Amino acid sequence: MNRIWNFYAGPATLPLPALERAKAEIPDWENTGMSVMETSHRSKEYDAVHYGAMELMAELMGLDDDHQVLFLQGGASTQFAMIPMNFIPPGGSADYVDTGTWSTKAIKEAKIIANGRVAATSEPDGFTRIPRRDEYDLDPSAAYVHITSNNTIKGTQFHEFPDVGDTPLVADMSSDILWRPFDANRFSLIYAGAQKNIGPSGVTIVILRKSWLEQANENVPTMLKYAIHSSKDSLFNTPPTFAIYMVRNVLEWVKEQGGLDGMERRNRTKGDLLYGVMADHPNFYSCPVEPASRSYMNVVWRLPSEELEAKFVAEALATGMCGLKGHRSVGGCRASIYNAMPKEGVEFLADFMRRFAAANR
Ligand code: PMP
């Protein structure tokens, strides 16, 4: 087997044991004579996977009884619209912290449906930092405050979640969910496309405070209504069964690695290593992100010229590393080092960065 060190931003590398398990179970899964993707979503065998994945998610995140895990479709992008449709009352508004790209898209969708208000933004700084809490201009009557915990493209991350008082807090955690322990019960809704930290694309994880549904709008199309998915445990229609099965495999792996404490240790070591290489080569590698806002999931950096950046990416690929080109909207380089990326992969990249700097000064 020849696994490449995969630094793609998503879909992204998955834990090898989760893949190996699927490989072994595809022809004949748990003596059913078929794979999980061929069985009915109403079968008792599938039930065990579906509820097993939900329970593991709740256990890893320490969810209380008022919080429920949902498996939806349409990606995080559909959540951008579903949240305002369900939770901004007629004539009301919601507050958004704009940290660029994804939160900007979430605001655009909210504005189609109701009033999506920008309560804070780091746009004047090119979104190279997360706005401080004292910069927020909150509307006390807002239906919720929305943040994007990690900007996958700009390489910025919230390291502390804002206190917004009694206003429900909502977060897009697509690119950093489960990266470390945190108090998920403070949030009224958390959502994440699975394809970065939790599994393959095709399933979106939603953590919902059930009691918030009492304030939800009634006049919403059925498939876009949280109340329906909540009351049916994400079995209102056919869920993405294979993707959920893979999520279950990944969550079991997370638990075996020491849960979210284990993930945090692993992720801090990896991120510190890459930021350390940049600090050691200040005239060669530069990180555009303010130190306090640097992401431990998506590490971004520039080289002295675009030519050198292209050379870096090409030589890295030839050495066995893919996905290091920065997003087309920002250029530069980016290493996505989600939970499943082993420390060895990041050490391999750090060594390469040192050698590349020495050879190209
Ligand atoms: N939010 C964030 C933070 C993301 O990184 C992405 C995808 N890269 C999205 C939302 C959009 O997710 P999806 O493709 O699942 O709609």
C-alpha cells in the first residue's frame, strides 16, 4: 500500500483504521451477506450504526439531554439557509461575526431570507484575524449570533468562544469540530460538513438544542425543518447511510485515541511544529495570520514569490505530499492537518520545509 500524505482541505485524509474496517466489511457486513450501503435504512442492523454514531458523537462532545445530534444532507451550505429560515422570526434579524469566505456566504444566505446583520468583521484587515469580543456590536433582540469557528481558507480560528449573554449562539464548525474539548452545551446549534474532521462528504452533522425548537418558525418546507429531522432522529427520509457508517468508524477511532483530549494533544503538537518552522525561517516563510488567531487545522503561509510557491507545491508532490496549494482565492500554501493527519505526516512536511528553505534562499 502506498498512502500519500494528504493535506487537502476537504474532503480530506481519513484515519486508516476507519478505511480498513470499511474495506473488510464491504462484501459481507456483520454476516448480513451485503454491505451497509445495500441495506434498508429501516433495518435493525442499520439502526445500530445510525444510533451508534449519534451516541458516540454525543459522548465525545459531552452533550446534555437537551442537545441532539442530527445527520442531514446538503452540506454546510444548506445550513447557511436553514438556520435563518427556521430561527429568524418574521421581521426579525440575526447577528453574524464575519471572518471571511464561509461566514460571508452564511450572511448572504441569511439576507435572502431575513435580516442578516454584521455585528463584527475583520474585513478591513483582510480577514487575517478573528475579531475581539469588545469589537462586537450586538443587537440584544437578535434571534441568534452566528460565528464560523475556523476559516478553512484564511487559516484563522477562534481560540475562545464569545460570551453573547442570553442570545442563542450558533457556529459553523465544519473545519474544526472535534479538534479539542469544548463546552458544546453553550451552543444552540453547531453544524459541520463531515468531510474534514469526521468522515466523507455527503452528511452534515448538526448539534441542536431541542428546546430552541419551541421558537422555530412553522412555515418552512418539510425537508428544511429542524423539527421534522429532530422528531424522526434523522430518519424522516433516506439518510446518507454509507457516509454515516464511515462517521461511526471515524468516531470510534477518535475515542480509541483518547477522545477530544487525545485529539487536542495531537493537534497542538502538529500545529506548533509548522508554526515553529515558519518562526525559524522568518525571511522565507511568512504566515499572514495574526498569531492569536492562527488555526491548528488549516495552516497557511507564503513564500518570497509565487514562483517559489509553485515550485514548493510541485516538489512536495514529488516527495509524496498532496494538497499543499493555498485556496485559489488567496494563493500561497496551506496544510490542512485535521484530526486524522498523523504527527508523522506533519514531521515529514516540516522536514521538507526546512530543506526547501535551505536550498532556495
Ligand atoms: N463552512 C466552512 C468553514 C467550510 O470550510 C466549508 C467547506 N469548505 C463550508 C462551510 C461549505 O461546506 P459544504 O461544501 O459542505 O457545503
